[in-house]
Amino acid sequence: MNQIASIVNDVLESYDGCCLDNEEERSVIANAVASKLTSASLQQLADLLGGSIEVDNDGQAVVYTNVSLRG
């Protein structure tokens, strides 16, 4: 199973009590999958740049790159 499939599977397992025939619950699950995939993508970007991801006071993701732009 690739990483994307694994993330989707993990989210589906965590919402195993939900019914996918219910539009509201499908929306909740879709948002959870989107959030997990976005987080994983940001983490990969931070890893690529040798940095890290942290959450600010507003709950927003901040990517620290460890790249200095000062000469």
C-alpha cells in the first residue's frame, strides 16, 4: 500500500462508525482525509528542505526551512 492509500485507510478506520451513505458524514471524512494528506505533504516539503513544521498560535502550519537568505 502506498503512502496516500495508507493515509486514506487510516482515516477511514478512525471513522469506521460513520455511514458513507450519509452526505454529512461523507463530508466529515473527506475533510479529515484532505487534512491528513495536506499535513503529510507539508511534512514531506519540510523534510526535503531540512526543516520542520510547527503550529502557530492561530493553529496555522508554519514550515521552518533552516535555509538562510542572509549572505
